[in-house]
Amino acid sequence: MTSRLDGPAKVTGRAKYGVDHNVPGMAYGYVVLSTIAHGEIEAMDVTAAKSAPGVLAVYSPFDQLGLKTASSPLFGETWVPMQDTEVTYYGQAIGFVVAETFEQARDAAMLVEVSYRERPARTSLEEGLATAEDAPAARDGSPATLDILAEGVESIDDAFAASPVVVEATYHTATQNHAAMEPHSAVAYWESGELTIHSGNQASDLQAVELASALGLEPSSVHALNPYVGGAFGGKGRTSAPAFLAAAASRALDRPIKAALTREQVFTATAGRAATVQKLKLGADRSGTLIALRHDSWCTTDLARSFVEPTSHGTSREYYATQNLALTQKVVPLNVPSTTFMRAPGEAPGSFALESAMDELAVALDMDPIELRLRNNSTAPAGKDLQWSSKHLDECFRAGAERFGWANRKPGGHRDGDWLVGMGVASALFPALRFPATVGITLREDETAVVATSGADPGTGLLTVLSLIGGESLDIPPERIVPKLGDSSLPSGGLSGGSTATASAGTAIMVAATNAIDELLALAAKPFDGAEVTYADGRVHGGGRSMTFGEVLRATGRTSLEVTGSSAPGEELTKHSFSSFGAQFCEVRVHEWTREARVSRMLGVFDAGRIINRKAARSQIIGGMIWGVSAALHEGLEIEASGRLANGDFAGYLLPVNADISEVDVHFVEYPDTLHNAVGARGLGEIGTVGMAAAVANAIYNATGIRARHLPITIEDLLEQR
């Protein structure tokens, strides 16, 4: 197993993240946030702040930085701070103080006095359900309301009426924040009219495009650098407020500017995961075959309607074969911070509802939960003719059941002293996607090869993947590969998100390697005197002799040979549906008297195509499974009626620590999926999160008989029915 190439630099502190960069003459910026959830800024008195020690400038909607709304081909428009005086949520960026030191900027920001014309704020999802709006079309073009009915069935209600067994319940999931280890930050400086910016982001080239559009520049005039990103999970897909403000202030003051959000500011000045309400209704015959499934979803969004958490369409259409299906997706615009992609967006909260409902159906049928899932295993998404390219979920369940000791599970769980012990299970599914990507390969005379792309490695292991696939494609040891990423001047690698990076960059590497070998063979015609030549083991062979590629370069007076290769999704999308699959197993112990819930064992078995780096893949899955436990038992932002976050810091926003996580086991059933891409790998960065929260809730039910239908599950929930 291969260790991460960037591991030593990270654990020894040698890795430099965005905020770690220091530039001579650097000043510091501090973001000022709103203290109301809805209204208009009437005035900002910055007199005291400007007079404070060390202050260089104070910017506001009344003294703007010349920024415009940003845009990019992937995301469309991206909100930029301080464009007007409107306030739409508590904690919105409304000002920027620049001073000689961070402490001076922070202290001066406290002196800014803001006068508002306050308006009533809508902050409650429950209260907003009555005025919810249809969501825009889903990512595959499906409408917000979708009915798929069997021939002769006139309505979903008729299908339920014909179902001998019906279960129905409502599930709730909480607002969450990405809580990445590295807060959003930037160090920006200008030289000869061009911007250089160090800022953690999931796509350096997309960040350069967004900054260029906001600053009125050509993208080539922005050099974005992010070789190390301290976690992202979707929360750093777009350019952050500190990056926009630092870049603009640096231009205005002609000085390098460093700006970073405090941990508390991250909770409001960046986007998070939406809260959801989901109503599930399942109808089946007495053998467990699904006859009807209805999934109605509501999610919070900001007033700009910037994002939809696609819980119904992202789960219930994909998971199970059902004769009749009805989906709705609605949004509830509120005066809350914007929402965005967060590890398994839609699938994570959606799987909690669907997989909890499936467990409830298994109880109603007196059927083993695994048997019920296998009986309804889908061969394609409902209403689509494109079958899964490769699916081995049945093997995941069978291998997992044996490995976990599922045969020892009993209805009602069992007792271990004062602990009530139960087991739970859930299916996991996450779409296998691919983005367009370009990779550059440079063969060098010292027998090394550079494999380079602008894509980011926010902890996913992409840097190491470049080395492994690069070495394999060039038929040389990976140790001779010099991988480079996180630089907008490199070939465009697209977004490191959606569990796409390995498939996207990997296929581009294979194309680039083919191009490099072709050019090398053409170059070798001279030193091989026109003999027919071939390439293998990093050497050119022909005429009874061989030369390394470095020797060929030197023999032809070259120091290097540079090519690019590009790859993008194509006609495979018209032939198959693509996804990764998994089975999540969980054992939970609930104390009989204190009702404390502890996850004692977890197992995830996954079908994600070819595994490129087993060590890193296992680590990714473990992290995702821990995220699922966190959603189940810990995480949830509490929004007060005023719009203020009651627990917007690490003291109140609970996350699991080592003591909360015991045994975690991961197993892969490995079937390379070359119908999806030439590498054969499918995404696995997010699927580890999917289904785990439901598995925890189902295990709690098995242990206690208490059905938890909202996340996070608290001790108070388990005090019921004692």
C-alpha cells in the first residue's frame, strides 16, 4: 500500500497552506459581519475604526472596493461581498478593515458602528413549509415533481391503496457546517497588474476565473495557488469572502494583504448544508416487494435560492426497484447563510430518511432488513432505460453480513450489563461522475516525468494518485513521477469535488501518456536510425537495442518533451447509468439508565470500481463513515429566531473525537468499471458518509425499540418510552 506523498510535509508542519504564506510589506484584513438577519444598512460609522492604531483602510458598501458579481462556467454567478446595502442573513460580510497587524485589524473592526433598517426575518424551516416553492429541475433535468407509474395505475395513491403493507413517517435533518480544519483565508498581492493569491480552494483555475470576473481582469492575469488545502468537502468550491476582499484591498492599497475568517466567522460567512424535512411512504406486498414509494422533500435555502439539497431525487429514484414512484422537491427560502454542496449533498440526508423508512418497512413485514433490500435491488434508476454499468451491492451485503456477524443480530437487540446493544444496516449509493480535465506530462532528461494539473487535493489523495496512474501509464516506477497540482497556470484539472478527481484526472493522464509516448517514438527515429521502435518499461526498443526516454532526449539535444492530454464524459452517458454502491453496518450501545448512545463497531463494504490506492481509499471511507456518525449523534446548527447561530463555534457545534469512534472496518469488492472510464475507478470520497446515519438510527431502534426520526439523535430522544 502506498502512503500519501504529502503526508510527511503535513504531519511535520512543512506544508504551507494559504494563510501560512508571508510576503514583505504585508498588511492584515478582518471581515466585519452583520448583526441582523434581514434589513438594510442605513449607515456605517467608521470614524473610530479609521482612527485606531495601525489602521490603513476601512471598506464598506458605502466605500466599495470595485468588486463585481463573480461568475464561472461551472457555478454561474457567485456572490461577492459589499455590492449593496442589503442584509439577508445574520453574519453576512458587510465590511473589511485593513491594518498593519491582525490584532489591530480585529480590534478596529469592533469599533465599526452599523445602523440598520431592520425587517422581519424568516429563520424557521418548519414555519416556512406552508409557503415552500418548487425547486428548479434536478441535475439530470428531472422536474421538481416526478411521477413514474406502472401501466394501468392512475395515481400514486391508487398504488398505495393496492399495497398490503404501508409505512409512512416524517424525518428531519439539521443544518450543518463543513467545519474544515483550515478556515477560509487568502494572501493576495499584485505585480505589474497581475494578481497572485494563495487561498485554499477546490479548483485553482476556477478560483482564478471567479476572481478575474469580480476584479475585471482576464483569467490569465490571476495566478491562484493552492497546493495544500486543509479540508473542503464542498465548502471551498467557490471563492471565499476573504479571497475577494484581500485581492481587491491589495490592489487598492498596493500592498500584500492576508485575511482569514475566525472559526466563529466560518459558520456564517461561508455556506453550509441545508436542513431538511422529508416525508416517506412505502407500500409493499407481503413478500417485501415494493409496490409504491413516495418521497416528499423540503430543504432550506438562502433568499437567493442559490442551492437545492436534492434529497428525494438523489436517493429514492436510484436505490430500489419500485413499480410506482412519486418524488417532490421543494425549497424554503429563509434569512439564513447560503447553502451549498457538502459531502454527499442530497445523498447523505436523503439516505437517512429512505434507509430509516426501509428499516421501518422491514419491521412491519417481520423481515430481515438485508433481505428486504436485496429483494428490491435496482438494475437501473427508476424510469430510466440505462442500466447500471456495474453493480455488486448484493455482494457487499453478503460479505458484510458475514464479516460483521449479522447472523447474531436479534429483534430487540441484546443486553450487555447495563448496555442495550443493537445492530443496524443501510444501503449506500453515490453517483459516479466525471468532469472534463486536462493533464500535462513532461518527460525529462533525468529520467523523471512531471504529471501536472491545476486540480486540488483537499485531503483526498489526488497528489499520490497522479504519481500512481502516471507511473502506470508511462510504465515507470511511481517514484520517478513528479506530481504537481493546485496552480491555475497548470493545465485545467477542473473541480476536485463530487468524488470525481481520480476518474477525471486519471483518464486525462492516460491520454497524455499516450501522446507523450507517441511523440517520444517519433523523436527516437533519429537515434535509432529509422528502425521500427516500440515503448515498454520506460524505454524505447528497436533495432536490437534500447534507450531510456532520458537517453533519447539527450541524444536528440532535448532536455524535455512536454505534452497534454484531455478527457471528458462522452457517449458512455448514453449507454449506462453509473454509481458507486455500499453496505453500511453499525453496532450501537445505549446505556439503560443514562441513555448515552455509543457506536461500538462499524463496517462499510463498498463497490467503487478499481481501487487505485487501497491505503488512501480506506482512509477516505473511514472519514466518511465518521461523518455519518457525526450527523447521527453530534452535528446540528441551532438557529435562533433572530437568525443568530446559537452554537456557531467548536464549543457548541459538536463533532466526534477519538473517544467517540471505536472499531471501524472497511472492505472493498473490487470490479474495475471500464465502461465508466479507462482507469476503471469510481468515486469513493463521499459514499462513506451515505447511509451511516441511518445505520446508527436503525441500530438504536434494534437496541431500544425507540425510532429516532430526526438528526442529531440526543439523549432526550432516547429517554422516551423507558
